Amino acid sequence: RKTKCPLDMVGMDFETPHALRGKTPAEITEEDQPVDSALVFGLYLEGCKWCQESWQLAESDPKVLFCSLPMVLLIPVLKSDLRRFPSYSAPFYRVSTRQGPLSSTGRSTNFVMW
């Protein structure tokens, strides 16, 4: 509503903010709070891990299925302004089972976004 753009023209970009590295959600101050985006925490990766040194996805450790993801900053932008870089488009679910009743779009109701 603020920018008056049609919702179907909006996509989600993301960053893993280096300034917040190592902070817990309780340690986030008012100055750290984004204005037009959202900090998301408590996410887990399945079948891979987040490499703190290279700041990207890496092979998971042996016998480790789930790994936590650092805080992610979700930034709404026009789809035409999305950054282009090598990436992996993975589905994001609310629960690890990915099951649930199907919605009118044919996806599980536990599906959140790509």
C-alpha cells in the first residue's frame, strides 16, 4: 500500500545481514530493525548447511539432516528489480513434513514461498 504497486508485480529479495551476524533475536535493537523489510529467524535447512566462512549453502555434515539458518532479511521489491545471481530456488514450508491439505492453487497449505 505504501508504494502503490500491484501485489502480483512484487517479488522477495533477501540478504543475510552481516551487521547482525552472531546476534540473537533478543539482542536486536530498534536501530537494527528494518523499515520496509522483515527479519526472519528460526528457519532450518534440510539436506545442506549454511557455511559461516563463505556465507553460502554447503554440503551438510555426515548424519546431520537439519541445520539452522542465520537471520534472513526479506526485502519486497518489484520483480523487474530483483537481483540476478546464481541461486537455488527451494520451496519454503511451515513444517518439515511438507504435508497438509491442498489449497485452491494445488499446493500444500504448509507451503509458504519459493
